[in-house]
Amino acid sequence: MRLLLSIAIVCSAVGCSPFTRRPNFLHPGPAGPQQVEAIYHDPYPLPDIGPAVVGGRPREYQQPVPEVVRGRLSGDAPQLVPSF
């Protein structure tokens, strides 16, 4: 049983980036950082890239992050055009 458990743990960790955070369900942290993570990883449909989905977003998230701010959030994306 221990061997099976250790194999499962090793297999689940193989291939993970050193920058990958593992979830901490017992102590998720203060409300501020949780809200920042929720804004960054907004799972609800965006009204500016397709038709509006009425009732698709919870009341607290009716106003999604503007497109300009979303662009700044993903500013660390790799550049596709080489700089000369």
C-alpha cells in the first residue's frame, strides 16, 4: 500500500514546473490575494468577445475586467515578433 501511494505521489509531481503552485485547501490565504486570483483567472464568459450571456456571471462579477487591464495582466506572455 505504501509503495502504491508513493508511486502515485511521484507520478503526480513528475513534469510539474518549479513555478507551479500547489493548492492549499486548508489555508487559502487572505481575501485580497484570493480576489486577485479570481480576477486573473475569470472563468465566466466575456461580453466583449461574443454575444452576451444573460445570467452567465454571478452578481459580484457582473462587470468583467476591461480589455486593456486584461492585456496588462497577461503582459508576461512571450513575444511572437522578434525585437531588433
